[in-house]
Amino acid sequence: MAVGTQESSTDEAQKPKSKNIFYGWWIVIAGSTSQAYTSGTFWQGFGAFFDPIVEQFGWSRALTAGAVSLQRTESGAIAPFVGWFIDKYGPRRVMLSGIFATGLGFVLLSRINNLWQFYVAFTLITLGLSFGTFLVVTTTVANWFVTRRTKAIAIMSAGSGLGGILVPALVWLIAVTDWRTGLLVVGIGYWLTGIPAALVMRSRPEDYGMLPDGAQAETATDLESADEVVDSSENKNSKSTKKPVEVEFTAREAMRTRVFWQLVLAMGGSQLIMSATVHQIPALTSFGVSRTMAGMVILAISIVSLLGRLASGVVGDKWDKRRVIAVAFVFQFIGTLFFAYTSNNWHLVAFVVFWGIGFGASIPIRFSMLADYFGRRHFGTIMGIMMTFSTVFGVVGPIFVGLMFDVRGNYREPYLILAASIVFTIPLILTLTPPNQPNRSGFPVRR
């Protein structure tokens, strides 16, 4: 076992045991639970705290949304280091430290009295979320699956869709208590849900005498050289199957490919819209929708996005991933148009359907494609670097929407502009081509 991925000298030395279920699926379930809570309380749910905080302190929306953009900036800046820590020390320790920091950040956020405290608390939340949620969970799941990778990431990310159930609950909690109590409850909840999930995380199946997707070899030699493996978790007849042939790129090798930079630009363009979700509840209320109904809309989006995620998990390992993402982006574009022109309930229904499906379907595919192109061994670091570049777009989104509202007095114009950004990403996606396997021997190498 590699020293860098060894979680512990005692309890990690033995292979996780499961008689009937491949251990990777337990990681998927734990990751899905973590993502559900994170999405419901932050990515989708933090908008419920936005208006109450602005109203109490009288801060501008652009200045307040700047903390969210700061979160994107810091998260992107440290993402490569998070990926390196995951690859080096394993996901469990990294996730535990991140969950503790996130919970503490929300507790401190519930006690703020001025803007600098707001930004300090958000900085701590940023560190915690970076080390304790999406990046570490996605990296771990990607390391445990190859042929079923899109399906596994789809199920894991489905938790984000289920997390939308918490949004109406947050709106209700703030209404019957106050935003400070809501933030305190959210912070404690991170510890109660995140710590058990972190304890399930493991580095790679090879460290425990297994192979990705549930195929299992009997010896260390088999792990390195076997062409035929036995799928012990799902094939009861012990039918021999081929071990998947994988590419293996270092971060530096990945950054030298054209496909890496195409992905950066394409995912960055879509990030402009996704990062502006913090304004969705305030925008809906400005369109004449009640806060209660706005919370229900976010819940509906979560449910529909769940269907999109699961659907992409079914087709993502069978169909051309580029076309799946392109269709998802078209749906996001149409959904954003309906959102910007919201004036009746039918517009809301169309927004929920198109945006929910497009947003949900795009998530599992993009990260599965990244692992397909560059391999598992350095996936955490490569994904972290790509997130750093994409963060530039994520920073612009919330500030741009907030500033446009402060200047123009409406949310329609900024969302129409953001809708246009998604159109330019589609050609970048459709023209992606898998990179050649790195040649480290000096001889020709075939993909």
C-alpha cells in the first residue's frame, strides 16, 4: 500500500469488508448524504438567508454577494492543494477537517454584527467546504469506479437534488425563529451529518485488495498484471471479465493537452449561471413570487434535477458524453430564458423543468468525462486545478448579477446575459477529442 494514501496504521490496514455489496457503493451513499445536506443548506439554500441579512444590516446586494464570490475565489485557489492532499493523505482525514471547519464557520456566521465578520466567517466556510464536501467526495467516488463511473457519480450527486427538500424547511425555520438561529442549526447539522459520512471514505480499491467497480483480484500480483478479473460483487456465476484499460495523466501532462483547456472554458461558461443561484430566491421575489413559493420552486428544481442526474447516470456510460452535456446546456439556456421572463406560474413550471433537467444532467457527466480523459491516479489534483480556472467564471456570476440589480433595478437583464454565455460552451463540448496516452518511454503510444 502506498504510504501517501494510507489513512491509518491500524483500522485502514485491512480491506473494507462487505459480503454482498461492493464497498464503493457505501462510499457513494455516504457521499450522497453529505452532498444532500451541503446543497440544501448552502448551494441552494443559502439564498434563504440572503434577504434577511441584507435587510437587517442594510448592505448592498453586490457587496453581500461579494462574500459568495469570495467563497468561489478562495475555493478555486485552494482546490489544487485540496486535490493534492486527497491524493497524498486520503479522503477521510481531509474530509473530517473540512467538515469541522464548515460547521464552525456557520456557527460564527450566526453571531456576526458587521461586514468584516461576515467575510471572515465566509472564509472559514470556504475552507471547510473545499476540504470537506464536493471535491473530496467526487474524487473518492471516481477512484472507486471506472466502467460504472457516471452511474456512481450520478447517484452520489443525486443527493444534491434531494437536498432541495431542505430549502422550504430553511425558509420556515427563519420565519418562525430568525436567520441567526437558522445558521446555528445549519452549522451543528454539518457535524452531525458530515462526520459519519467522512468516516466511510477510503482512498482507492487497490489499497484494499480490490479493483474498481467491484472486480476483485486475489493477490497483489493480480492487481498489477491480471488481464482477467472476477466480478465478485455483482456476478454470482464468477464470470471472467476484462479489466478496464485506463489512461494515467499527471496534472502537468493533463494541462499540456488541448482538451483540458476546452473543458476549462466550457465548464467555466456554465459556471457563470450556476454560481448565480444565490440570487434565485431574491430574483423570484422581485418578480412578484412570495418567499414561500420561491422556496417551493427551488425544491421543485431539486426534484427535477434529481431526475436529470439519474437519467445521465443511466445513459452517460453508454452514450457519447459530449452530446449528453451539450443537450443539458441547451436545457439550461431555455430554462434561464423562462426564468428571466417569469410573469406567471407557467413560466415557473417551464423554468423548473428545463433548468432542473439541464443542471442535473450536466453534473455527473462532466466529472466522469474528466476521469475518462485523464485517469484516476491524479484525478483529485487535476480536478482541483480545473476548478481553479473555472472559479474565475464562478466569481463573476454572483457579483455581476448583484451589481446589475443595484444599477438597473431588476434581475431580468443580468440573467438574459448569463443565458447567452451557455450558448458559447456548446461548440467547445462537441469538439472535444480524447487526449493521447502520455508517452513516457520514448516509443509510440496508442490511446
